Amino acid sequence: MIRKRIKKRQLLKKKKRGEFFLYLTVIIFSVLFLFLGNKIATNDLPVLNGDYSKQTIVTAKIEKITDRSLEEYSLDENNTNKIVKITFDAMILSGAEKGKKVAGIQSIGSIYIYDMNTPEVKKGDKILLLYNEGQEEIDWQFVEFVRTDKLLVFGILFVFALLLFGHIKGFNTLLSLVFTCGAIFAVFIPSILSGKNIYLSSIIICLYTILMTYLIVNGFNKKTLSAILGCFGGIFISGILTIIMDKVLALTGYVNEESGYLFCVSTEAPIDLKAIIFAAILIGAMGAIMDVSMSISSSLWEVKNKSDYSSFNVLFKSGMNIGRDVMGTMANTLILAYIGSSLSVVLLLSIYSTSLIYLLNQEMIVVEIIQALVGSFGILFTIPLTSLICAAIYNKDINENRARQEIS
């Protein structure tokens, strides 16, 4: 009896050492992936080499409002436009001219559509100033309020809540989130701008994110393995459906004004806008598919451990029942997320479109619908795939345990 306990403790310690070694390996691999991936992705990257922007933008703090004026002018007999011009003294807080006092100007008016509702600056505000030599009487122009400091406070509160409620799982979730954002912004986006294959890059990022997230948050076990395989299946189906729908619907990739700007970026080869749609759909669907796959795998693991009799059929049917409950809410989550992200555009098109058929056939709207549908299809296929994989792996585990008990 004592020997069994000692042996059990030794096996437990060995298991914990193995889990820690894997955890450390995944972190080291993730750091290397971001570092080497960024170096490869940024080869001959014109945007980062400064070919596009020669302007200087600095942070500054307003010390004094010196003047406020209202100017009116007419484009024609029926239209009168007004511009509010505010001049101020500010202290530069960043860049080579940190500490220097400069005069700046803020212009608010109907000629500047994007800033018609911008609040007027006041003393004490932290702002961004743009230096445009010779374009105005005052070279330093207001471009935006500094919001990152308030966002940072909100982010710190999120981190605190994550650690408070999640403990070590919360820390691992935060770590995986950092690596995921790093993969997107340090590897994926530079690879697109430097002319790399977008289809391949998006697949690599998805595979890396799935493996890294599951292994860091849950470690490597049969539950994680089942979730990974189920998730891979769902992502594969989503990718195939996206390519098929791209051909069937004759998409061009020009979904909005920004797409045209992207196409004009002077890389060695024009950015493939249809590949951008593929990447957006795949990455957008990945989070929901990962969630569904892990939910089913984790639930069936509990069923296997708590049930006296868990055959292949019982596990598979349980997985399908759990999946049906998850399916409705996750499909709604995807569709509502896409509707929410493009609500302003939909409203604008609805106002100016006289035909519902024309509105629904706009490529911008079609792409949003495809994103929601492909993501939902991915979830639908993930449910039976994950259930099938879990039933096969967990049932084998059950049979092996029964065989050991019979021998002993």
C-alpha cells in the first residue's frame, strides 16, 4: 500500500515536470516564432522603411488657448460652410523636440467630414500634433486626442480581473493573448505588406495560434489533443468553403475604399485583395471554432470521468447534444459580431440605396454575410468532428483502464 502511494507520488511529480517542460518549450518556441517570423516578414518592407510617411507626429500637452475664431465661406449660393479655428500653445512631450513650446492649431468644420464632431481642445489636454512645414501659417496641427493612456488603465483593470478570477489559468490566458496579438501584428501584417503569400501566412498564423493557445492554457493531454484536432477540422472546412464561395460569387476584393488604397500600396506585387478576404474570414472564425471545440472536448472529458459506463456511442451522442446547445449561441455570436462591426456602413448603404436587391448584392455586404455563414459552417462541422475524435480517444482510454483493472 505504501509502495503504491510512493509510486503514485513519483508519477505525479514526473507528470508535473513533463507539463512544465512542455509549457516552457511552447513559450520559447512562441518567442522564437515572433522574432524569426518578424525578421522574415519584414524583409524589404517599404512601409516600415519609411517610404510612405515623411511627416512628424508627436504627443503634446496644451498649456494655453490663445484664440478661437469662426470662419464662413460659400462653395455655391445654397451652401455655407463654417470652420472653427482654435490656436493654442503646447509643450511637446515626445520626439527629438521634447520640452519645446510650440503654437498649434485645431480646425473643426464641415469641410473636414471626419472631425465634424471632434471636441474642442482645452487647457491640460494631451493631444497629437502633426508637423506640416509651410502648409499653414502655424506648422503644428492638431490631429487627434491622446487616448492610449486611458486605454492603458482600462487594459490594466482587465489584466487584474483576469488574474483575480482566473489565477494561473488567467495568467496563461493573458500570455496566450499576448502571443496571439504578437503573431498578428509582428508577423502576419508585415508579411502581407512585404508581398508574401497571404493564403499561406494566414494558415500558418491559424495553426500557430491554435496550438499555442491550447498548449499554454490547458497543457498537452487527451482533452487538448481532441480539441486541437477538432479545431483543425473546423478551420479546414472554413477555408475550403471560403475558396469555393470566392469562385462562385465572383468576388473582386474591393469591399470598401480602404481596399482600393491597399491595392495601390507599392509593394513588389499588388496585395491580393481576395486573399485578404480569405484571411479575414479564417482568422475571424478561428476564435469561435476554438471555443466550441474546447467546450465539447472538456465536457466529454467530464462525462468520461464521472460516468460509470461511457461507450463510444454514449460519448459521441453526448458530444452532439452538447454541441447543439453551444451551436445556437456561437452562431449568433459570430453573426452579431459582424453586424455590429459594420453597422455604420449598413445604415449608410440603407439610407442611400433605393433597392434592397442592390443593397444585398453589394460586395461589402456579401463579404460580411459570407464571414458569418462560413464561420457558422465551421462551427457546425467542428461539433461532430470533435465529438467523433473525443469518443474515439476517450473510449480507448476507458478500455485500457478496464483492461488494467481486470489484470490487477
